[in-house]
Amino acid sequence: MKTLNRILLIFFIPIFLISCGGGFKLPKPGDARNIPSDGRERARKNIEEGRGVSAGDLFGSNKSTNYEFSTSNPLWRATFDVIDFMPLVTVDYSGGMIVTDWYTDSNTTNDSLKFTIRFLSNDIRADSLKIIIHKKTCKSQSNCIITKITSNRLEDTIRSDIIKKAAILDADSKKKRKKS
């Protein structure tokens, strides 16, 4: 009798809990009166509601989308060509930022430089880049001072090198497109 009571209890408790709304819920069916019977109408309705893709979207509709990848951006590629000697910490194409690690030249053992390059635009212009340079000077391993370099000479040199290289890369890519 005790065993039968336990089996019934184990069987009825989950049914009781589910009936109270504490269990899983099945999805409710949609109203069949609102669903078009023709397949083309259903597809059109789904696309209008954002639940599908039409062939027009894939093969040239009125919408214009410009996909730009890092390999096709001459400003981005030129920046890597100019700072290729520096180790990189962060490279974020979608955010438009490159951060280098501390770089120490063989001539200066106590000073290190760190560049942060922000891309403000894809246009090949001087105002498309924001370059921030930090300098770390260490008297000993534990005694280091980090300052932001306010001299525009180094920033301007790096910026002009990047712009020149980007202009060359852009001209080369245009020549290749004309040949094809």
C-alpha cells in the first residue's frame, strides 16, 4: 500500500504542477484566418515582417550596401605598412583602432613608445587619422613615468607616411581595376 501511494504521488504531483502553470508551455498556434493560403503571399508577408530574404535583396534591389573589408581599405593597409616594426596589442577594424605595444629602439634603452591610431574616416586625408603617442621613461624596472607626447612632429611624420602610402595603394588598386 505504501508503494502504491508513492507511485501515485510521484505520478500526480508533476501533473498537478503542470496544470497550475508551473511546467513547460506549448507554443500557441497562430490564427489560421491571418495566414495566407498561397505560398507566394506567405513568403511576401514574411519578408515584409523581416523573417525572410528575397532574391531581389540578394541580386541587386534598390537598397545599396557598401561592404568594406580591411584588405580593401588603403588607409588601413598603409598604417600596417608604416608601423610594421611595432608589436600590436589591439587591432579592431570595426571599431577603427590600432593600439601598439611598448616599443623600445636599440639606441634608447630607457625610453619606449606606444601608438594609438584611430580611424575617423575611410577617406585618404590627414584628418581621417587621430594618432596618440605615449612615452614611457624608466630609470629602473619599477620606476617608470608615462607621458603623452604633445610634440606634433612625430605624429605628423607618422600621419604623412601613412597618407602617402595609402595614396600609392589606392592609385595601384585603381590601375588594377582599369586593367580588368
